[in-house]
Amino acid sequence: MEEVGEVFTYFSRVGVAGINVTGNFKTGDKIKIGDLEFVIESMEIERKKVEEAKPGDSVGIKTPEKVKKGEKVYKL
């Protein structure tokens, strides 16, 4: 399990976590945030769809449940 980011906000209206990226991951990867594990179905940077995220990016990822600011993001 590799740490790849941290949640900086959660947009509850649309169910999207804002993540500051510290490692590489891409659409289709399985990630873990808190106790929640899921496959990334789509990601956006500044409202544009992207297939991969790299260190320094800030991405939005739709999550199946609410996540909390400060939670670490792990690639499984």
C-alpha cells in the first residue's frame, strides 16, 4: 500500500473529494481513503477529465461515500 495523496476538501453536493497528489495513480486504480476502498472511475483537474495524476496535481475524484479533510489516500 503506497501513500499517494491527502484529501484537502470534500464537495458534498457532487460527492467529490479534492486530493493533493503526492504519488502517481490513474483511472482504474484501486485506492483507499480512510476505511473506504474503491476503483477510480474518473478524475478531473480544474473541471477537465484526466486519466492520470502525478505529484503536485490537485485532482477531484468522485467517491462512493463522504471522506474527511486530512485523510490519507493510498493506492492498493
